[in-house]
Amino acid sequence: MGTSVYDENILTDEQRRQVEAFKAEWQRASAAGDRAGMDAAHRAAESVRAQAGYSGEADGGGYTQLPKDRQTQYTGSRLASYQPQTDRVNQVYDAAREAQLAQLKSAFEANNATLEAQRAEIPLAFQAQRNQTAAQSELAGKNFREYAAASGLNSGTGGQAELARSNQLQGDLSALGRQEEAAQRDLAEQITELKITYQNAVAEAIAKGEYERAAALLEEYRRAEESKVTASQAQADENYRTWSAGYQMSRDSVEDQYTQWQKALQEAELWAGYGDYSKLRELGVDTSSYEAKLAAANAPRTGTGSEETIPPLGTNDWFDYIIGASEEAGQAPEDFLRSHKSDLGITESNIKTYVERLEAYREAANAPRTGTRSAYEQALDIIHNSNVSTIHKLRYIQDALATGVITDAEAGALMDEMGR
């Protein structure tokens, strides 16, 4: 899986991260020789590219636009984050502000009414005092005139006394007027101060309320941002779990397919051992090497260190030859096969199989025979048993033929019976 300019320019940041992770997995699988892991990683990366509408082709570095029915969309769950409740916060602080302003207004109106009532009473109170002063002055004048008449004082003395009394009255009335003005002025100042205090209280309440509102809104936005960060981290984890699960499913599917292919290949190789290469061709395998190997194995060849001819591979004579040659060389059959595998036309991978068949051949050779007919009938029962896999049926025929339990003709008939 190579680096693709299409991945860089078409995929989103999240999709690129996923593809890069699959590329790294492909590299690890490649280094370990894990073909199934490589295929799974490639398919997982392709599933991400399919979301963007294209394929990276076999090596991941190409570009082929996919038809609409093959384009996929990411279906992982989307996690919600906290949304700032600004409308609710504003409603709460608007209501609190209105309540506080109403309370201030009510207190102001009550205090103002008291002062206005006091101001209305001032003229009445001072008018009463002026009336009382004038009355007292008039009474004092009357008393003086009566006293002067009784005492025989002349008119000049009475006139001077009257003038003095009049001056005193005017002075008293003027003093009362000044006191009234002072009282009115003092009350007016109180009313003005009350209004200023009320207006300041209103402004302070509004400013404090707006500050608290701003702080509350800021806290809402802070909570929302923290929630976005948390949700983003959780979303990344969720996305990873989603594509990781998909990757594992893809890998399991590839491994299952690979296992099935391996089984099919083993079965096809068994059939190839009998000269039938059709199953190998169905799997897309080039059969030329198999045909050459089988021809070489069945061709006459010289022995290991002598001029004797090695019998055809897998026949009874071949097993007899291996037994005798290994005993003559002082080696176990498995060691003999391994040290002479190139002369014998076998590979390291199938040595164990030939050792097992050799042991079966020995046991069959030493066991009492019941006749090939009954063995052939038993083989037919196995061939017709639907619970036995094809590959096990083929191995049974091979082992029975190798141990001499059935003849070449019977082996051919059994193969025909299987429909091959």
C-alpha cells in the first residue's frame, strides 16, 4: 500500500488518519509474512476511500472512481456536546433585573411621597405661626393702648410704641418667612438627593446584573467549549472503535477466505497428484510447475549414491525403496527423506505427509489382509459418506493405494465414483 496523492487531496483529515493507520498495519503484516493481514488492511483502507467515492486500486496508490452503488458513507454514531443555554440565562437575569428595579422604584415612590407630603405641610405650618404672631402682636398693642389711656400717657408716646410694635411684627413675620424658605429648600434637597440615590441604585443594579449576566454567559460558553473538547475526544475514540471493529471483521473475513482457499488448494494439489489439474486451474494456479514436478517424480531416476532406479513416487515399490535405503543408510525415514529430498522429487513441506503414509504402509504390510474386495467396499462407503470432506476422501484413497489395501484399478474406480 503506497502513499497516494489522491488520499492527500480527497480524504478528510479523519479519513486520512484512518488510512494511514491501515497502511501501518499493512506494513507490519507484510514484514511478518501475514498475507491475510495484508489483505485485511488493504480492504479496510479501501472501505475508507469508498466513502470518498474512489478506489486506490491494488497497491493503494491509484485512483478509480466508484459507481454510486459502491460508494459508502460513514455510519458511526455522532456524539452530542453541551450547547450553551444563553436564552435561558438571559431570561433568568432579565427577570431578576426587573424584580430588583421594581423593588427600588417602589421604595423611591414611598419615600418621595413622604417628602412631598412634608413639603405640602410646610406652608400651612408657617402660615399658622404667622397668624399666631400677628394675633399676639395685636393683643400686645391693645394692652399697651389701654395701659397708656389709664396712665394718661400722651399720644406721642403711644405712637412711638405702636411703631415699635409694628416693626417687631414685621421682623417676626420676616423671620418666619426665612424659616419657611429654609425648610422648603432643605426638603427640596432631600427630594433631589432621594432621586439621585434612586437613579444611582438603578444604574448600580443594572450594572451589577449585567456583570453577573456576562459572567453567567461566559460560564455557559466555557462549559460548552469544554463539552466540545470532551465530545471530540470521545468521538475520536468512538470512530476508532468503529473502524477497528470494521477492520477486524474485514480481517476475519479475509482470513476465512484465505483458509477456504488453502483448503481448496490442498484438495486441488491432491487431485493434481493423480494428473487432474482442473481444480488448480479453477483457482487460477499455473499448473506447469505441478505438471513438471509430477513428471519428474514419476520419471526413472538413479538412487542416492548408486545406479539403481528409484520407483515412481508414492507407489508401494517407492515405500519399499525408502524403507530399505533408510535402513542401509542408518537413518530414520524422515531424516533420509529430508537429506535426499531433491533426488526423491519431494519438498520440505510434504516430508511429514510421506512419513505418515510410510508408517501406514508399514502397519498395513504387517497386518493380516481380509481381501481387497472388502477394502474396496469400505472405501466406497467412505466415498459416499456426505459427512467426510473431499480432501479426506482423497487422502484415504492415497493411503489405501500406498499401503496396498486397494489396487491401482480400484483407486481409479473410486476416483471415477467421486465424479472426477
